[in-house]
Amino acid sequence: MSDVQHNDIGSKTEKATFAGGCFWCMVTPFEELPGIIEVVSGYTGGHTVNPTYEEVCSETTGHVEAVQITFDPDIFPYSKLLELFWQQIDPTDAGGQFYDRGTSYGTAIFTHSEEQRQQAEASKVALQNSGRFTKPIITPILPAVAFYRAEEYHQGYHHKNPAHYKRYRKGSGRDAFIENHWTHKEDKKSLKERLTPLQYEVTQNSATESPFRNDFWDHHGDGIYVDIVSGEPLFSSLDKFDSDCGWPSFTGPIRKYSVKEKTDLTHLMIRTEVRSKVADSHLGHVFNDGPGADGLRYCINSAALRFVPKEDLEQEGYGEYRALFQGMSHK
């Protein structure tokens, strides 16, 4: 995986604090992003000092489960954190979030400056006016108060207990809600008009392009590969390697959160399909024969990707990904 070293991040850092229900589920959307230094699970908004998980769940403390993000705004601006936050929650639910009910699972944006408050208020109005939700957006915007780090077993829970975490996310209804409200939706006619026939067949019908006769199998150059359908950043040239298979291969995505996996039983084989999270595009498959630390090879169709050179990242709206290439050489 690509990694931004802390010493490559500027000296200017800020904090962002978001409550979005279960804090286990609010870490993964923000980690692994350029400019994100730390994501901590904890409690805030209440009237007691150093509350425990049990006390917060008892709803006697006034605290909510939250995450506090330390970030470099010159790399990853607060406005983009706000966009990600809204995409993780049901902002119309005043009684909790998904399966988890009660005030401790409520949503809120806790702002650390007047500038953050103004941006948060503007983003809330924009979401309400977008028509994405028919009910009012009720998530409050409040001044940040004392934040208390949760018990250590809650920190990075998805890494410590990945199987339970995945079952919980799915069972809680969060994943289904996000997919229903935030998946990139475009009608087939529009897609057919703007994609080539091969791009359409690969991304929409899970076709496979020919090996050694595609755009990126032997492509070199620093930059990122984005979903041809939605533009979502998926892979970095820093993780690309020559696997001699005839398709572009990567040791991992830029963020594991950006892709999802499904069991593929077609062609009398058992394989793991890789799809993009936002557009649900078919990308390719992942195999356990890669050279990286995780031993994975993401074998991806070129037709599912668009390459953005590092010198064009800023003008194309991917400026935060410049940090991936600062002080790092091509592998």
C-alpha cells in the first residue's frame, strides 16, 4: 500500500471531530487518505470527565461516540472531510444511526474554528438543497468541547476484529444505506454514450479485456488510476508492478475502503472479484500471489481505469494525492 510519511506532511495541522453513530464504522472512511495523520475513536459532547464505554452507552453522560481526525488542511482540506462525513450517515435520523439507537449514537459535527463552522453550515445547507434526502437534515453543528479517547480495544477495531467488523457494518444496515443513497448512479443510456463499448462491457457487465492489448498493462509514469465511471481514486502508480499477466497489476488500492470484494463463481472457478465502492464498477480480481507485504495481486482491467498524471492532479481535482509522490520514488 502507498503510505504518506508523517515527515512529508506540512507543519500545519488541524482537528476535525465528527459523530456518526458507532465509531468503529467512522474510522475506515477517513484513514489511509493523504494528509490524514490520525483518526481516534472517543467520546465528546457530554458533561462527565473520562467516561467509559459502558457509561456512554447507558446514556447518562450526554456524550456521543465520535472520531477525532488530525489532518493537514494544505493536503486534505476540511471541505473534503465534510463531504466524506455526510456520505457515512443518515443525517435525517434523530434517534441514533441504523441498528444502533439512542442519544449516544447521534450524529453531530463539532467545529474547532469559525472557519470550520461556516464550512459545516454551508455543507449542511447544500446537502438539504440537493434533494438527496426528502426529510430535513437534522445533524447539529456544535462547537468542539473536550474529547476523551475511547478504550484501546476500540481503536482501529476493524483491524483487530475484521470479520466481526464486516458483519456488524452489513448487519447494522449502514452499508446498504450508503449504497442506496451515495452510490454513483447513472442510467445505462448515458453510460453507453460516454464510455467506449469495451469500457461499458467491462464495468457494467463484468467483461474481461484481452491481455497485453490494453492501455495500462505496461504503462509507466507517476500518477493515480481512477474509476472510469465515477472518477473515484482507486490505485497509485507507486503500487503498480509487472506481473507478466498482461493486465495492470497492483499490490493494493490507495485505500481499501475504495474497493469491495465479491465471490465470483463464473467460468467454473472460485475467484474474488474487485468492484469500486462508489460506482460499483467491475474492476477485475484479486489473487494471493503478489509481491507486497500482504501477498496480494490486484489484477485490473485497463478499461475500468483512467490515468491522471501527478502533474495534473491539482487541476483535475485530486490535489490531495500529490502527497503520495512527495519524497517517494517509483517502485
